[in-house]
Amino acid sequence: MSRSTTGGDAAGAFDDEAVLLVGHGSRREKSNEQVRELAVALEDRLGVPVDAGFLELAEPAIPDAIAGLAGAVSEVTVVPLSLFAASHVKNDVPLAVQQARSAHDGLTVNNGAHLGIHPAIVDLLDDRATAVEAELGVDRTEDDVVAVVCARGSSDPDANGDVHKLARLLDEGRAFDRVEASFIGVTEPLLEESLHGVAKRRPDAVVVLPYMLGDGVLTQRIRDRTDEFDDEYPYVDAAAGDPLGTDSRLLDVLGDRWQEARTGSVEMSCDTCKYKVELDGYEEDVGGARAMLRALTHQETHADREDVDDDPHVHDAPEKHVAVCTNQTCAEDGAPAVLERLRQAVRDSEECDARVTRSSCLGRCGEGPMVAVYPDGVWYGDADEGDADRIVSSHLDRDRIVSDLVDQTL
């Protein structure tokens, strides 16, 4: 990775290039917050602006996030924060990217690859296993320790096959008695089946590794199944580890995916893609038209509704949209710090419902960082980090305009 490690041309890249990190989206705000945390850390790593967007259940959606970046930069690289290449990576993200290319003339939108199989992730799983071994008081070099990598499970053979490959790579040269691949749903072998099969080998310990990004419902289900197994087989010690979370090694992978996308060297697993070739049991999925139909249907399912209670799997747009100018002049005056402070304050607030994005030049150069709040049409000028807290606590939380900061109203 050139730019992701050197940072030598960070200033130039900041002016003209940005990254959109796309998470799945969750009803649990903690999971969405992990995506945003990774976006902030990735921005520090790469030296270019990084925003977070979501496929569903959280804001902003991919089109809105790209629109927020389009006015400030000429190139956006979309990097899916997805573990494997299933339907979201193969259908939904590419559709959103293509629509963005049509909607924003002159904007280059690169489509990056998923996290996939990467040495940094294998090392991260190894460390997660070591932590569980310490908890159980075992040492795989002296005791028989079996590791079970448990993923979500998918209807896509590519994704499921990669779980088995990941388990095999973790097994190589790491002194485990063996490493099994399992799933918490959708496909087999299910975690319960794998654990009961492992018990027949009578190992000293079983380490279950949730192959999840966030600490959500499925991760807790993995812990519950592991605890049940531990109670049922008293002669085997078993415990589940932590998910990948926001470990800094994920930044290594994301940096590689960013660099691949912007240099046109993305590789997808097309040789075994169920939308490209006819695989036994998946014959009806073959064809780009079917993939496109599935993506369009999914996109419509998650469109905004007037009443989110009509369908718990959709979401409304935020009440307010806050745009921060990140053009060169405002950037030099501290706009990036104001932007991040606004985002943090909004996340910390229990009152406001707002989305904060970058904007292109607002035509008030030399008057300090500009912050525009819509639909109110209020522009604040010469804002600093402390002013960001005031804008959130007064204007966004309580609809009270911060009069001494107002530059103009529309």
C-alpha cells in the first residue's frame, strides 16, 4: 500500500479524494458506531476523508453518503465493510455505485472489494483464540485445543467456502489440535453440530471464535450456544471469544482494498460465483438480470417510509442535515476537526436526529469553517470545535439557533 502507509501526499489527496466505508447497518446503534469508529481510524491511516454509509437499518444510505461527498471531491472509493462476498457485495453495493455514477456527472466512483481472506485477519483470529485460552487456563502447545470459527452463514457458496478456507489457514502451523468451520444459521454445519462432533474427540478445551464484526445478536447467540455446550460436556472446557470489533489490523485490510479499487486491481471470486456460473443447487440464481432484480428489490425494501412502524426493516430520513464545508480554505481553518466534533456530539446526543456530512464550497471562503443546517436554512460561520458542541446542544437538540454564530439564513 503506497498512500496508506506513507501519507506523503495526504494534503493533495484530501482535496480531491474520499472513501466511503459501507457497513451493513443494525438496529443496535453500538454496531453502527463501530463502523463509524473504523471510518475515523481509517481516515487517520490513509490521510484522505472517510465517511461511513450503510446498506440498511442505519443512516446515511449509500446514495446519500456519496451525494454528501460528491460536492467536495472528484473521486470516491466505496469499500464494503463485509467479511465475505455474498449478495450485498455482489449485487447491492455495485448497484448503488452504478446509480451514483449516473447521478453525479464527473465524479469517479470506485467499487472496492470486501475484507475477504487476508493474513491480518488470520493473525487477529489467532490473537482472539489466545485470549480465550488464557481465560480457560490452557496452552495449545501442551493441551489439545480445538478452535471453531463460527460465521453468520449465507446462501452464497462463495461466502461459505471462504469460511472453510479461513479455518484452514488458521490451522496451519498454529498447534491447534484442529480448527473447524461452522455457522450460526442459514447453512451447515451449524455451531451445535460442530461442537457435538468435536466433543467426541475429547479435547482439553474448545475455543469458539465468532467471525463477526460487531458484538450483536448473532455474537451473543454464539456465546449462548457455547455456554450450553460447556454445561452439557463437563469434561471439555469451552468458551467463546470476542468478535473482530475495531481492531487496528482491520485497517490494514481496508487500506489494501482501497488501494486495489483506486488502481483498478480489484479481484472477485467470479469462478465460483453463483450469479456467473451454474452451480449444483443454485441453477436458478444464474444471470445478471436475476442479480439486478434481487438488488433492486432489496433496495426498494429499505427505502425510506413515512411511518417506519409499517415495516421494522426500514428507516426514516433524519430530521436535520448538517453540511460542513471542507473546501481548501475552510479545511486550513480547522473544518475537519469541526466536522468530527459535530459527528461525535450528534452520536452522544439522545435528543437530536441529524446527519452530518461534508460539503463543497459554500461560497464564504476566508470566513472560517462554515456549517449549514437544513431544512432550517441556517448557516454558521467561523465555527470551531467548541461551537460544534453548542450547535448540537442548542440548535439540533432544542431547535434554538445559536445567534452569535449565525452567518446567514436562507
